[in-house]
Amino acid sequence: MNTSEPSDRDRGGRPGRDSGTEKLNWIDRRREKIRAEIERNRRGEYTVPTWVLAAALVIIVGAWLALIFLAG
């Protein structure tokens, strides 16, 4: 079989997968996830990430303890 295109092995890709198509699919999936998140946020289904809540709690408790020890 004589073709002008290099085989998958020559291109460095996996057989049956074109890296350009795979990257495009990844970009499309990422865009769809972002689009879905924006739609959820507009409907009011926004939730604050747990790490943000934990950081806020640490800051509040730290400020409270600093106030007690520095004022006392």
C-alpha cells in the first residue's frame, strides 16, 4: 500500500486517533462545560467552592483570635 500520508507510528500518534481531532474534541468539551456552568449560574444555581468557604472560615476565626489575644 503506497500512500503519501505518514502512518500513525510516523506521526507519533496512536493508531485510529488523529491528534488534531482529539484536541478539537477536548476544546469542544471544555467550551460546552463552560457554557453549561454559565447557564447554571444565570439560573441562580451558583455554589461557592468548598475551598473558598474554608478560607473564609480560617480568616474569620484567625481575626477573632487575634482580636482576643491582642486586646486582652
